[in-house]
Amino acid sequence: MLSIVVTVVFAIMVGISIFFRVEQVVISGCEKYTVDMILEASEIRVESENQRGDSLLTFSRAKAGGKIIGKLPFVENVRFGIKLPGTVYIEITEVEVSYAAEDTNGAWWLISAGGKVLQQLSGGENSGYTNVLGFKLDKPVIGSQAVPLEEEQPATDEAGNTIPVVLTAQKRLNAALNILQYMEQNGIIGEAASVDVSDLGDISIQYGTRYLIKLGNDTELFEKVKLLKSAVAKVSEDYPYSTGTIDLSDLKKIRFDQTDS
């Protein structure tokens, strides 16, 4: 009985591999890229007069998705669906918000909140994005993760022991990315002119042209960012014509210092 079941299953799999091949690919969710660009990046072979379509049995979603994400940097996530006898569905999620970071040569690059390098900007274009300050990108590669230049090198004490760098550029980058993600989660998109992590004990956000937001150190960042929008709304209501600094470094004691009246 078992051998009959195995034989039937094997026959079905062989049938799928022979007869059920990719005849069409339906792509949705893409705006920055065309359907043809997505299909080309996936390297999925579609049945035609000139070529045999990929078998739905051996078709690798992970492989095709990885190729799409690797070749098209603004693609953040790829989901697949298959409908017999020969249709593959591809749902694309693109990076909706990007930020500008500077490299060691003074060029600006778009990065995602996840740290993916998306695109190099032309001169002055960074002013249209939230600028992330406090580190320099080291040889950025489009489609790869951003890597900061470690400017401070480990020192050596009198005994010859290595003294490691405590506040590394990577830590500053990680803190910045956390803040960007928290901002997106709390609907703060396009409001910040800059996020400055130059000093992890004194992190700041330039919010529009009116407010400098002080976050203090890199603890409780989610709670501080979550409170940011309501704090700005409250200050704007109480001091409608003022600019100044909103200090969120102590969540128990929020302070607003006016720079004018």
C-alpha cells in the first residue's frame, strides 16, 4: 500500500515538473520600477516560443526574491503566490521613505531606515530629505548595507594593552537607524530636517524650522520618539509663534526653551 502511495506522489510530482510551467507572471506593488524590470531581475523564465518556462515544482521563490532585492535597491520585500497551471504572482513592497547620509568624500546617498544604500544624490538634493548626521559612509554600494567609517582607532596603554573604542561609528549608525524606524512607526515622516547622533549622550532632531528636539542619550529612544509628535503639538499650541528647543531627554520632565517670543 505504501509503495502505491509513493508511486502516485512521484507521478504527480513528475507531472507537475513536466506540464506545470511558468506561463505568465503577474506583478503588483511596483512604482519605482516597471513590471519588465521586476521580471528581468527575477530571472524567471516564462514559457514562450523561444524558451521553456521554469517548472513550478523546482521554481525557487527565495532565489527569485533575493535576485529582485539584490538588483533593485528600492525593493524592500517580495512575496510570491502560485496558481496552477502556470501563473506566478509577485507582490512588491518598495521603500517608501528614504534619508540622506554623507560619505567620506562629501557625496550624499539615500539610505532606508533599515540601513540599505539606495541611490547617490546629485549636489544639493540632500536638502529634500532628512539628513542623518554623526558618521560618514565608507565606500557605499547601492543595494548593500551602509557601513560607517571608523575614524577613531583603538589606542594602546602603557602596558601595551589595546583600549577599544567605546562609542564607535557603527553604534552611532545603529542609533540613527533605530530613531528613523521609530519615527516611521509613529507617523513622523518628512517632518525632520536632520537627525544628529554625533554625540550619543546628546542626540538631537531638527524638527522643521522651528524646533530643535533634544533626546539626550540613546536610552528609551522609542519612548522619546513616541512622545515627540504630541510634545511638538502641545508646544505649538501653547507658543504658536515661538521657536526653540524641546527637551525630551527626561521623560518625566519635558521642557521647552524659547529662542524668541
